[in-house]
Amino acid sequence: MLYPELFKQLESVRWDMDKDIPWASFDASKLSDEQAQTIKMNAITEWAALPATEMFLRDNKDDSDFSAFMSIWFFEEQKHSLVLMEYLRRFRPELVPTEEELHEVRFEFEPAPALETLMLHFCGEIRLNHWYRRASEWHTEPVIKQIYTQLSQDEARHGGAYLRYMKRAINKFGNEAKTAFAKVGVLMASARRTAQALHPTNLHVNKNLFPRDTIQSRLPNPEWLEHWLDTQIRFDAVWETKVVERILHNLGLLLNQRFNSVQELNRYRKEIGKEVASTALPEPQVKPA
Ligand SMILES: [Fe+2]
Ligand SMILES: [Fe+2]
């Protein structure tokens, strides 16, 4: 079981909402309306850990270790939402999201293969770590800069915890896990070649609710994410490359391979696919009587 060890590790570095945020250093002259608006949107997207946790618990019914870890992840993600709301409550109370706005991002995700979802969230944490690092640089008000730095470090630790579960999955499921991780890795590391930001909150997760079946589509301003990335925090090709490199580096360590590009990962994905196909048991032939 990984849960007891992860609990200990994450508990030992956990920050305190009152003591570790330098609330007294707030400088009103350094926070623009535009910047404050983006904090509201991030507070709502962090709240989306709620439906994600409901999905994780539903799709991992046979895995009590991972489900127990969800209690830590869920707590920390809700705390991210809360600290952003606390900032707004103190300094821009008119921008605190309403309970209805928060509840709007709670909707059912369709069941999905657990291994693919795990990899998807691993990549999501890496991406968010980089987005928040950029957000911290973009903001000018010292308290919110510090908050985004704290959040980015938490996201990196979440990625590390998911990676532990991925390692465990490879030991348990072998090629089935490798196939799932390589497949989602190719998708998530290809963001530069798609128009859309690839993060779990930006993926369609329930076709019955289409097009309102992404977290981003249910925000008060659904166009916000692209604007935040392109013109506000300016998450450019240099930063995008850092995300891709981190995904490829970690996946390389996990799979004992070296991936210098998404193309190389894709090649590996195809090779593993062939291996799986050649070792699969032939379909039983049922002859009509
Ligand atoms: Fe978070
Ligand atoms: Fe996270």
C-alpha cells in the first residue's frame, strides 16, 4: 500500500492557510481588475476536483489503496480553491465565486479506463505546475504571487504521487499499463500540435452533455482559459516545451526508455501494441452447431 507513506510525505510539507500565506504583505496597488478576475476562474477550476474525485472513486472500486489516497488529493485540491477564494474574500469580495458558480462544475463524468485516467491526471498535474509557475511570474501583487508558487509546488507533488501509482500499475499489469500510459502520453504531450490546451478540465467527459461537458465550458466565462494562457500568463512555446519534456522524461524513467520526442514515444506505443497483439490469446472459435 502506498497510501500510508504518501500520507506521511504530504503531511510533512503541508502549508497552513493562516500561518504560511503572507496575508499582511498585501499591496492593493499591485492587483489589477484583470488579474483579480483570473483568480476567480482558477478558484472555480480547482473546485472541479470534486467531480473528479467522484469519478476516481467510482472507477477505482477495486483499488482501496488508491481510493484512500484520493482523500489527500481531494483535500489539497479543495484547499487550493479555498485559498484563492480566501484571497478574494479579503481583497476583492465582489469576485468570490457564488456557491451556484462552484456547483456548476459538478457533473458526472462518463466511466473511463482507470489506467488512462491516472496518466491523464499525472500529465494534468505537470501541466498545472507549469501554468501556476507562469501565473506567479505574471501576477504583480506579492501575496497572490506567493499563493501561486505554493499551489504549483503542490501540483508537482501530486504528479509525483500519481507517478508512484503508475509504477505500481506497471508491476501489476505490465504491458496493459504501459500501453495506456504511452497512448495518453502521446496525446498529452502533443499540445503544441493541437489548438486546444490539453488539461483534464478542458476535455469532453460526458457526450450526453456536449458541448457543456468540459469543466472549462461551465465557467462563468468559458473563453477564459485560452485568453489566460495566450495573452495573460503567455504560456508560449518555450513553456509548452518544458511541459512536454517533463512528461517524456518521467515516462522514460517509468518505462526504462529514453524518449527525446513525442514521435519516439509514439513509436514505442506502436511497438508495445504489436507485442500485446502477438501475446494475446486467440479468440475462442465458436462453431455453429
Ligand atoms: Fe490544484
Ligand atoms: Fe493537483
